[in-house]
Amino acid sequence: MAFDMTDPAANPRIEIPSRAPSATPTDDVVTPFEVASLDLRGRVVRLGPAVDEILTRHAYPQPVAKLLGEAVVLTVMLGSALKIDGRFILQTQSDGPVRMLVVDFVAPDKVRACARFDKGQVAEAIAAGAGSLLGKGHLAMTLDQGPDMNRYQGLVALDGGSLEDAAHEYFLRSEQIPTRVRLAVAEELRAGAGGASHRWRAGGILLQFLPKSPERARVADLDPGDAPEGTEPHVVEEDEAWVEGRALVSTVEDVELIDPDLSSERLVYRLFHEPGVRVFRGGPVRAECSCSRANVEAMLKSFSKDDRDHMVEDGKISVTCEFCSANYMFAPDEVGATGE
Ligand SMILES: [Zn+2]
């Protein structure tokens, strides 16, 4: 998949600024950056109202909301880095308490998300203080550029780890790019006149090592794969630039990623001021569903007549969007079904 973490030349929407890091924090924005002296590129995602709208509307149990929030950050980070227009879908499917996460990013700036989970198992996992709600399964990333174009799909196994782990694995195996991702989601409590109020906030940072000579991009933790048993693992010395970049990004704390008073630019500057960092103008993100009456109608018409007939209840067909809860009602004859 052609992710491109900065490349302002390829994207006329981004201008190269020459100003000092902004002190004013901005929410719902993706900020690309480049540390040229270390061949590092990355982006910071900062979500306030957009992630709050998605998570508050669903009102999932708190750990499920948190996990979905992480998936939203990861999707925005990757979807906004695709050079081409289209829909980027991140989806997990697994045997854990959270069966499925779906986040859908429509270029250039729309995101929506939902989760399916087993209520009982989530409650048990919360009571037991269990770490991962994902379990074993897979994470799929799909790029859909419309009905006449090939869909591109990348898959990575989920093995009881976090979404960060899965992202590292994906970039290592599928793209062979040394990558570190940090994701954070939290509920902010604010004292107000009418009592305390909750707001979801989320943030993340992605860092990649993209040297001009590819042999510098080797990484140490690639296991020997299907090499014969007993083969000594090949000891690889990682490039110093990547070792330094990875060490810097590993110091980022959750609170820095969600702090409403710390701008993305200041965070990047705090991390990389020594090697020198260039920050590009960010793009906005908003929570917006792409469902419509016309889409739902087309979807219903794609079913068999028998299926449609079975969907008629009380003389109508009712469809609720799983992402945004919008309800669409059709008379049976509108979609070629026979009413009771
Ligand atoms: Zn919708």
C-alpha cells in the first residue's frame, strides 16, 4: 500500500512552513513531520471532538471504547498517508471479547467506526483485569478506490497483543519499513457548573525509518521464519539513526499524546529538536458517516427477492446504520419486496 508519511511535493495540500512550532493546540488534525538528518518520517494524530463524537454515540463499555479509539487513531494515521483518493478500511476479526472493530476513513478527512463484542466476555475481562480484548485473529487493511478498481488488502495476524504490536508487525512483514507506533486514548474529566463532564481524547505518533539506501533499513527483530531448525539467527546490527529515532519515540507518554494543552508541533519539537525536525501543515479530520438513503437502497436491492421479503416487518423495511445509528425506512415496493 502506498503510504506516504510526508512527501509535500506529492501533495499540494501541504505547504512547507517556516514558522516556529505553534503554541496553540489544535484538535482533529494530522501533522506530518520529517527528521531529515536521521532519515525519519512520521505523523502525529490528535483527536478531540471527532473521537468524542464517535465513542460517545456508541456508549460501549469503557475498555471497548478505548480500543476502538486506538483503532480510529491508527486508521486516521495510515489512511491520511495514502497518496490516492478512496476508502481505507481497518478491520479486526478475532476470537477475543471484542469480535470485530471496523474503522473506515474516506479521503481526505472523514472517519467513522464501530465495534462488535460479546457483552459477557467483555464484563469478565474487565473483572479479571485482562489486558488484550482482541484475542487471536487478524487485522485487515483494505484500500477501496471504487467499483472499477482493484481492492488492495494487507493482512496481519493478531496474536493476543495490542493494535500497536499488529501495526509494527504489518510494516515489518508487508512493507519492510522499520516503524514505531504509539497510540493513546483517555477520558478527560472536566469540572463544570452542572457537575463533571467526560470527553474522549485520543492521539498517536508514527515514526518510520526511510533511508535512501535500503540496506540500512534492516531490523534486528525479524525472526528467521522458515529457516531450517538449528540455524543460528542472523545477528543484524540496526542502523544508528533508527536506534536513536526509536528510542526517542519510545519516550512518548500517553499523556503527551492526549494533552489538550500540548500542540502536535510542540510534541514533535520536544522529541526531535536536537537532530532537527521539519513540521508540515496538517490536515483536518472529522467524524462523519458516509451512509445515505441511496446507498442503503442499493444494498437492499443487491439481496435476493426472497431475502428482501423476509426483511419486511410491520409492512416496512427498517435499516439502522451500525456506524452512526441513522435509521432508513422503506416501503416494500420501493426496493422490490413484497409486503405482508
Ligand atoms: Zn451511518
